[in-house]
Amino acid sequence: MIEKERKTQEFQTRVIHIKEQFQGFDFLVSRASGEFLRNLILDFINSGKKVVLDFQGIKGVAHSFADEVFGLLF
């Protein structure tokens, strides 16, 4: 399962396991991958869910990936 859902008293939380989401890759570099993750995050947020990103097992991210995800998120 790529995301796991946890129910809390107020809302649902989606945990996105980044390494699983990107098929086991442990270094994320492309803007396209960043855009994919950003859109996934926004889909959950727009549906009223809290999002937790689990970077366990990720050794690093390139500036372009991080900029695409977090620089354009809000």
C-alpha cells in the first residue's frame, strides 16, 4: 500500500511513504517526480486530509525535486 490512512478524532491523515511511492529509488532528482508528489499532496489536502511525508530510506533529494514539491506547494 502506497499511502496508509489513519483516522483521528478530527480528520483523516494520509501517510505517503516516499520510497515506496517512487518504486524504491532512494535519491530523488527530477522536477517531474516533484510535480507528481506535489499534486498527490494537494489532492489529499483539497479533500480535507492531513498529509504526513515519510522520507525513511531516502538518502537525498536534488534541489529541483525539492523546489518543485515544496517551493510550489503553497
